[in-house]
Amino acid sequence: MTRQTISTRGGNAVEVRGLVKHFGAVKAVDGVDLDVREGTVLGVLGPNGAGKTTLVRCLSTLLVPDAGRAVVAGCDVVRQPRALRRRIGLTGQYASVDEKLSGWENLYMIGRLLDLPRKDARTRADEMLERFSLTEAAKRPAGKYSGGMRRRLDLAASMIGRPAVLFLDEPTTGLDPRTRNEVWDEVQRMVRDGATVLLTTQYMEEAEQLADELTVIDRGRVIAEGRVDELKAKVGGRTLQIRPTGAGELDRMVGAIAQAGLDGITGATADHDGGVVNVPIVSDEQLTAVVGLLGARGFALAGISTHLPSLDEVFLAITGQKTSGAGTPESDSDTHDEQAAHHAEVGV
């Protein structure tokens, strides 16, 4: 995975080459290359402490990289930080809002800092409060919001200026399923309108729901990348699932496949609870051969389907570590990082 050049054109909203960030002897980011195509979502996955948050903070100007180069929304992150901050949005792992201001005042302030006219800032604040189900709490001080409400307000603030590139660092941690779906809907709406999103997450469902492509990072390095289906195909191929018309045929079908000695076909098993025969395959030719064999042997089939590994299985196979679970993903333990800056610091 060698990329020799970097440019501000060519359809990429984010281009990173050889990015490095040290904290003492620790390389939190160790020569990362990645591209994010305009108008798409790149999901960045990795175990805790892999360097995901450090990468996001470098790309959003909160940290200065030690080596390499990154161009975001046409701006060099080191040479043009002020110009870049007006083109991006950022939601860190922890909600960062002004607790003394109301929810509406927080959003209006961010809109004005992003140079929205007063009327547009008011309108946009109203829109975002409605989209994140915060209208009833609009005049309440943010310090009296629940944790989930603060998170929603934080997300709304990162989106209020319609950024060209939006960085979301585990954005739905701690949100209930309904609110998580609202966040997903808003992200998808922004992408349809032309925004580009770099998303770090440990929710495998979130990655599959939102990401066009994935990059897996471990110990500061990119260890895998590609579309979701491509990564699944790399980690053990597909499973052909065959359902006979009669459950009593399962063992006979397994025996027929084993005796045929088809090229590369091994390990067929009967799932009596599910009523299917599972056959590991790596190609369409193998699928055709198995189905053709069973047809020639006179088995009546009620249905066939193929199954790819889950994204959880892919993550485990690539990194050797399990995800922290759908309910409580652990934060990326880049303990040497600075705390995320207030949204106003990104907006000015």
C-alpha cells in the first residue's frame, strides 16, 4: 500500500501521507496513509489505543503532526490551520458545550463564529435542535441537560456550519438506539448534500450502516483497508447455505458433498437447528459446482444463500482483539492526547 504523491485535487477530500505523531517514545500515529473520497464516509476502526483519536486530532488541527503531510478540504493541516477550521466540523469522544448557555445559544454562537449571518444562524440553530429532538429543551442551560442530550447538542454544533469535512470520533457512544438512528440519519443527509465524513467507531453496526470504505488501524499503522464486503471476503471467504425441502436430507447432502471431492470444497456441515447445510467457499465456481452436484444427485432444494463473515469477525481476525461490545465501547486510550477543544476553537 504505497502512495507516492499527494495533491489537493482528484476527488479526495482528505489525503494523508506518512503521518507521524510521537508522545515521547510512543508513536501514536506511525506513518499513516489514507484517502477519503469526496462525498463519502470513511470508517476508521481499531482496538483501544490504536491511534484513531490522535489521527483525528491531527487532521482537525488540534495536534501538530511530527512528520508526513495531510490535506483536508484543500487545506494543508499544518500550513493552513485557520482556513481549514472554517471548512470542517468535529465531534470528539466527549461532549464539549458551554454549560452556562442554553442549547439554542450554544448553536447560535457556533453559527456566528462560523460567520453565518444572524438570521441564518438563528434558522440553522432551530433546524438542528429539531433534528436532534432538543427543541423542548432549547432554552434550558446546557449544564442541566442529561448526558445523552449534551451529546446530541455537541453533534448538532459540529454540523451547524454545513462543514465540507466532518470528523466524528465515536459519535454515538452512550446514546440510546433512537437517538443513534437520528445521528445516522443526519450524517447520511449531510453526505447526500456533498459533505465528507471520517468516522471512528467501535460499533460494527454503525460502520456497516454508514461507511462506504473502512480503514483498520492498529498500533498507529494502517493494517487493512477496503469496502466492507472486500474486508469480509479477505477474512475467510463466504459460506454457502443450502436448505433442502426436507430436514431429513441434511446429513445425506453433507455426505454427498464430502464423497464428491470437489476441488477446494471441504468442511461441509449440517446445521440441524437452522435446517441448512453450510459449505465454506471462496469462489462462484465452487458455489456452482456444489449446487450442480446436489441437483445431479436428485436433492430437492428449497433455497440457497451465501453468508459473509460479520464485521465483528473481520475485526477480530485482522487485529486479534475483540470489540468492546455494542453496548459500551471503550474510548480510544490515546492517553497522551490533549483534551478535545471546544467547538468554538475549531470554528474560528
